[in-house]
Amino acid sequence: MFLSTLTPKFYVALTGTSSLISGLILLFEWWYFRKYGASFIEQVSLNHISPWIGGGESNNDSTNLVPNVSNKCKVWRNPLNLFRGSEYQRFYWASNKEPLTYYDMNLSAQDHQTFFTCEADAGKAEYEIMQTAWRERNPAARVKAAHEALGKNSECAPAYILLAEEEATTILQVEKVLKQALIYAESSCQNSENESVHSKFCLGRDTNVLIYIKRRLAMCARKLGKLKEAAKMFRDVSNI
């Protein structure tokens, strides 16, 4: 009965009001993305809403963080995908607090070892060094290991990835190091494209390295305001 008494003016006003609110939200999202390079709604969803929905019960006992972790506890895989040296390090300088937890570092180390190593790396000094470098807890030790790997092989693309992620302090420096890594990654992929079983493992590893470098370069271009170049790079990655 209530709905039947509503006039067309009410629906026009309701539609206009909702459109106005949606437009204001869109403008705010556009302004926030231009200023910070990330979506405000996405960050709020990932950092505040999602833990309530799927994060399970929190553990308030700070002395018992590692043992007895509930299976319901959700550990997020660095949803913002920021560069450790040039972006997360700025947070540490400003707040004197570590931006990444032990779980973040552990999960990313597992990912790096899975994507950037292969069975054919046994006996290759530079890749054996990088296998341990990803697991180092101290950032300085990881950077030192990457330089040591480059000392063994100046064309070790995974070592350049680590330096771009952690040693570079600006996005411009990150982009410069990744462009150098891209040259060696493309060369490695071409050299691995043959029929031998040994090279098939290397080709899978080198392809992962190449995709990762191109994706991170696209993110650098986006952060530097080169949106057309970033869009082209993301399209290239999707076609690999």
C-alpha cells in the first residue's frame, strides 16, 4: 500500500540522488587514484572489510603469534604489491615500524623461490645464491647476496629483480634496474627455447622472470604517470 502511494516524482528524485552520490564517489576515486596510485575502495575492502568476513578470530596474545595459528586465519599476500625499497621503506622511515610482517615475507619468499628457480639451477652458483637470498630475513643480506650473484653472472635477471625491489629507493631507479633486467631476461628466454629437457625447466623459469619484470615495469610506468605505456605493457603481458 505504501509503494502504491508513491508518485513518479519520488522515483525521479531517488534516481537523481543515487546518480549524484555515485558521481561523487567516482570523482573521489579518480582523485585518490591520481594522487596515491591506488583505489581507495579496494584498499578499504582488502584491509578492513575482508578480514572481518574471512579473517577468522584474531589473536590478542602478542606473545603467541607464531604457534597455534588457527586454520581460519587469513594471511594476505601483499595486496598492494608495492616495491619494498622505494615504497614500503618510506613508511618505515616515517613511522619506524616494519610495514611487512614475518608472514608477508615468508609467503613472498616462497613465491619467489617457486617462480624464479628451477631444477636445472643445481650447480649454477648465481642461482644457488639467489635461492638462499629470497629466504634472508635481513634486507641488507638479501641485497648483498644479489650483488654476489651478479658477481658470478652479470646477466642474472633474478638478482636484478631483487635489487629493483629492495635496493632502489625511487620508482625511477626501480624502472632503470628492471629495464636492464628485461634485456637479460629476454635473452635467456631465447637461449632456452630448444628441445632438451634441461632447457624446458630453464624456459619455464625464464618465462616467469620475464612476465614478472614486464608486469613490474608496467606498474612503474603507471606510477610515473605514463598510462598509455603502462596499458600497452599490461596487454603485452597478457599475450605471453
